[in-house]
Amino acid sequence: MALWIEAESVELRANATDAELQTVIRAAYRQVLGNAHVLDTQRLVSAESQLRNGAISVREFVRAIAQSDQYRSRFFESSSPYRFIELNFKHLLGRAPQDQAEIAEHVQIYNSQGYEAEINSYIDSEEYKLAFGENVVPFARGNRTQPGMKNVGFNRTFALMRGFAANDVGKSARLISDIGSNLPTKIVAPAGGSGASGNTAKRFRITASKASYGPRVSQGTTTFEVEYSQLSQRIQNIHKTGGKILSITEVA
């Protein structure tokens, strides 16, 4: 089972079948609404029809979901401002905010221009266009898809993405303390016990790109298997040597 891994992309291609279109629609709802179950009465029928007819792109369908009453009530009206912003990063850019400057920028956008402008600032950004284009559903991204991203960003994205089905619940921001203090985000043990059947007794395989492991080491990837108690330290060591985390997977 994957603890956290860069997700596969879902793209709406030309001449897609109805089944393929429905796969894209489901993926968009799941990503933007944080894995929430969408009732038939909550579906954006008009936007889905426009997507089916080619009148709008996937990017515009994503915008319609994020501008919907359902998104607003689920993540804006029931969350603190900082939590709302970090969830916007997660849902619309597939990553966590890097630093206080990014948070401050989006606080300013919301305060001066309002809710719609805040949502549009992600979807209209160059980062969004480069990462997803017009017809790829946003997805959780690892460091390898984010040129120039700081290594600390992996741990922060990991903290937001792990436990995808449940971790959008709650009013309080998860990262505000670390970001505000410019501290690295630690990987903490998930709930579930520390005995032999708990997560802390399990082993995990880390796949990372090679970097400064020595002058004779060529570019490529390497893997490590560690116990949960060693996971955070191993990730820190990889970052210190200039490596990039590609995936973390539970060893069966």
C-alpha cells in the first residue's frame, strides 16, 4: 500500500468515449473536493454537459467545481483562512504551500479581491498551466514535477496528502506553525497503534533520485527500505545530499 506517492495523471483526450469522460469527471470531483462523495443532486450538470460537448476544458471544469457552492461551504465557510489556502494549494496545484510568502500572497488576494479571485489565482497561474495544461486533472505531485521546489516541500505535501480520504476534515491549518516559523515539517506517526499490527511496526520503501552521493555515482534512482521509526531521518538524509524523493511505499 502506498503511504504517499506521486499520483498518476488523468487526461481528457480527443475523441474520448463516454466511459473515459466519466473517469475524468470523477477524478476532478475527487481531487478538487478532497475525496468527498458527490451525490447526484450535487453534480454540476451544466458544467459536465459543457465538458462533454467540448465547450469547456478540464481546467475550466476544475474552476467550476472550485467556484461551486459545495466547495465554498466545505472548505471556505467551515475552515480557518489559513486552512482554506493550504487546501486550495492541495486541491488545485497538487502540493503544499512552500513558505510564508506564498501564504501571505494568497491572504492578500482574498482580502483585496475576494473568494473568486483567490480560486482563480491558482487555476490561472503559470504553474497550473505548465503542470496540468488544459485537459489534465490536477493531481498530487512529487518533487520531480516541480522544478525549483524546495526539498522541504515534499514533507509538507506528504503531510497534506497522507490519508487522502479523511485529512481535509478540520478547521485548523496543518502547516501554519512550521511555515510561519520557517521550520521543516516532520513526518509523524499516523494513528493506529504502535504494536505489531500498527503503522510503526511496518517497513517502507523510499525511491529517490541520486544526486551528491559521490563523484562516481551517475544520475539515476536508488531505493531504501526502512522501518517507520527511521523514515523521517532517512528522508532528511536524502534531502541533505541533494536527492529528490520520488515515492514512499509500504513494503508488503
